Amino acid sequence: MGLAKTEIFTDRQNQIALFAKAFGHPARVAILQHLFKINACICGDLVDEIGLAQPTISQHLKELKQLGLIKGNVEGTSVCYCIDNESWTGMKETMLEFLNQDISKKEDCC
């Protein structure tokens, strides 16, 4: 398998790709939607809500947390997760800047 060669791309390009990856799995989208709906969550609740195994949910939570879109606090033997509002706002700004690019309307190039 070839290397991703992420070092040849800008930090912004890599960041956009990571955000896109976060939304590239429906389980992560469902987790984010659930966290927005209730504004906090214990991992066990997510297992019941999403319908996937605990290790699978934990892996998706780990990826979302590493990206900074969610944060978690240990409460006894559970971890309570919520949306990281500051990071979420930054992600939206980054993605909107990228998605709001428009092709020049001068002439069809293809």
C-alpha cells in the first residue's frame, strides 16, 4: 500500500481532508447528531442510540475526539462526551471557506 504523502500538501488541505473523513462514516455523523440533540452523552447511551457495539462506538468517539470536534470528561467509570463548541466553529469556518469556492462563470472550460 502506498503512503498518503500528506506532507506534500498544505496544513489547510490536510485539515479539510481530516474533517471530511470525520463525516465520511454514518456512525460518526449519527454520534455528532445525537450529541447535538442532547448536548452531552455517556458512551453507553450512544451504544443504545446508534446500535453498534461498544468497541466500535469507542473507536468512532476516539477519532472525533482526536480531531477535536468532541471532548470528554471522565465521570466515575464512564466518559461523558459533548461537542467542543470552539473546535466545531473553527471546523465550520474552514469547511465553509472551502465549499464556498465557485467556478468562474466566464466560460465552460470542459
